[in-house]
Amino acid sequence: MASTTRITVTLPTEQVDELKKLTDNVSGYVAEAVARQIRHQLLGDDLRRYQEQHGVFTEEELAEARTRIFGTQSNGAEPAAA
């Protein structure tokens, strides 16, 4: 198990109320959300760095990436954002 550090955060009361409706493990829920955000930012940094070195992604490259990530879209519609 990874080591942990206890911290204090301040959130709007409404968010805390909704969070407690979703989970009994607030620390785990928040840790997962933070990990997801860190991965998102690191991926964005990697993609920006790649484009700086190799140029902007083409529409074909973006379409291939969407297909690999989301599968084939039979109706041509964009997948909903997560």
C-alpha cells in the first residue's frame, strides 16, 4: 500500500454533502479524483510536447485516435465527454 499524508482541504458545503451521498470513503474518492486529474494534465503536457516537435495532429490522426479510444461511431456523432 502506498504511503499517505494527512492534509486538510476546504470544500463548499454543498459539494461535501453530495460527496457523502456518493461514498463512505471520502479520502479514497478524493484521491482517485486527484490521480485522474494528474494523469489528465500529464497526458495534455505530453500531447503538447509531441505537437511542438512533430506538428499539429491531422484530422486523420485525430479520427484514428477517436476510433481507438471510443470504437467505431456508426452514426458519425462525436462521443459524449466523460
